[in-house]
Amino acid sequence: MIIIHGMKTLPRLVESALAERLRVMPAVIVTGARQTGKSTLAAERVSGRRRYVTLDDLDARDIARRDPGALLDGAGGLTIDEVQREPDLLASVKRAIDRHRKPGRFLLTGSANLLLMRRVSESLAGRASYLTLWPMTRREQRGDGRAGLWDELLAARDEDWPEVLEAGDESPVDWRAFARHGGFPTPALVLGNARSRAVWFDGYVRTYLERDLQDIASVSGLPDFRRLMKATCLRIGQLTNQTELGRDVSLPQATVHRWLNLLETSYMLVRLPAFAVNRTKRLIKTPKVYWGDTGLAMHLAEWQEPGGATLENLVLNDLLAWRDSRLERTELTYWRTASGEEVDFVVEASGQLLPIEVKATARPRLSDASHLRSFRAEHSKRSRPGLLLHSGSSVEWLAPDVLAAPWWRVL
């Protein structure tokens, strides 16, 4: 995507990954929440001559439903925006690819995770590559077109981490202000005050409930659904307890389960799995719940001031954008023991483990690093030093194996 902001163009993190996949695969599917910038990315940032069709257009949807061949046939590449509005079209895309397998032939975007939608019976397995476009990272918002320094930290020697983090020309940033506007391009870059952002977020939620959600599943109890959204936002960073959630909003546990899945399918909700050496156990352990955008979460929760869990969510949002732009397999989890020790995030990449703790304090202490050290003691062969992100300004080793660093030097 390209954003015009004071005559400056702001590129997106996934651009190089998208270009690489279009050179290899017949179809590339870019999904993400509405208003993250998928349409602009697809229409303006992809090189080469391509036809562009959006299924937000009723005439285009009618053609896609009645005569998909007329839409899909033709020379050159084709971009279809908001493809989740006609999921049956994917079967026609599959047949078109099987007739003529050409790299970059189709670029499809959707405001829902097509792999999780029940109405989608065709995944284009072996024919498509999937990318996720998350709300803008802090470095995307300032024009760098990237996420935090995660690659640099994983590539550097442990002892060089302070030098890596202090090398950039960075200035302290108020994380609370960053959390309030979030990463959707319009409230983050265009709307300059809280009242204007509140108007935008209110319209966003209404559009999501009344239109976008109905593309995924029929939900009649929209007031109940909105109350569940609020209750979930109030539990950011906590273990998901569907029975408790249902009790708080007076809904059956089965309904809560189904609606949480819908929120995850539309990229509103993020469920973070637990770390375990046995990967099968990760699937059965209780996940923690976060939100796809902190500004939207604060609006739904009616928070005037963000808390420490919001800073955690900011870090996770950056990690998600970074993970989903990489070709190398990368996993994000949290670590928790039966005795209550917990590490907020564990990055697993290239055979390495990077444990991360987030503290909304300007002066971290050695005691804040105790759980990081416990994790390293248990996984010493694979773990890099623990990284403790805080809201202050100093980079320092709290212990030989734990580096404390300001969040704004990493993100």
C-alpha cells in the first residue's frame, strides 16, 4: 500500500514478499482486516499491467456469480478485491489455473481468513500463496516499510545486541499515544485528535457488524456480539476462558466459541498459543487472547488510558506483521508453567528461541527478569538472551542473560 501523508509515500512491509510470490505462484491471496490497506496495495503497488476488479461492486459480483469465465478469462494478470464476497469464485479460479498455469496470473484479496471460512470449499492448495496484511507497524507509519529489529537481533551475536539497538537514530516515543491511534492507516496517519478517531472507530465497528461479518456467517444477535467483543477486549493478555466469557455476557458457551472463531476469521481477534516442546501439546493448551489493533480494542473496551496489557498487544502486533512477511517458518507463542511463571512471547525461528517480556515501567529491575531467566534455564540449548522491553530510555543488561531495552528501540 502507499499512503500519501504530507507529500510522503509510506510503503508496506509485505511488498517484497508479495512481489516474490507473484513471480512464482499462479495465485497470491492477501488477507487481513478491512481498512488495513489491501485494496491500495493490490491496485497501486503491484508492478505490471493488471486488470482490477472489486467485488464490493454489485455489477462485478453479479458477473462473478453468473459468468465467472467472463471475469477470469483474458490476457495479463487479474486482481480481484474482496473475494470473500463470492467464495464460490475460487473454484473457477482453480479451473482457470489448471488450464493455464502462469505465475502471477491472479492476485486475490479478502477481509477474512479464507482458510477458516466454512463457506469456502476451495483452498487453491498448491496453486496459491497466502499473505496477511496486518495494521501498520510503527516503522511503517514513519515511512520505513518494515517491522521491528527482530531479524537484526536474531542474526547478531548476543553481546552485540546493545550496539544493534542503539545504532539507529531513535527518539523516545510515548507508547500510550501510539496505542490510542493503533495501526489502521486512517486513524493512525490522517485523523489528528481523539474525537475524530472515535467517530472513525465507531463507523468501522458498525460496518463490520452489519456488513463484513455477514459475509462470513449469519449473526442475528448483533448487540450480544458487540458485548462479546467488548468483554474480549477487556481480557487482553489473559487466558481464554469461554465459560467465564459466556457467563459475563449471558451467552451459551457454544455461542461464545462460535463467535470467537468468527472474530479470529475476520482478523479482529488474535489467539496466541502456549509454547511446549511437544508441538501437539500446543494445540490443547489454553491460548491467550489479544486484539488485531490496539486503537480499535481501546474504543471497544471504552478505555481512556491504556494499561500494561495494551503495550503487550502493541509488541505482538509488530511481531505478527514481521512473522507473516517472512518466508522462513516462524512461530509466536507464550510460555507458562504450572507454578505461574510466565513469559509474554516466545519467538521460534531458525532453530532459535527468543523469549520476550513486556513491562510498562521506565525502570525495570532484576526481579522483572526472573521468568525470562527461568525459561532460559529450561531451554538453555536453544534460547537466546531474554529481551525485556520497557517504556524507559536505557539499554542495559539486567543479568548476564537478560537485556532490558526500550520498546521504541526495537519496534
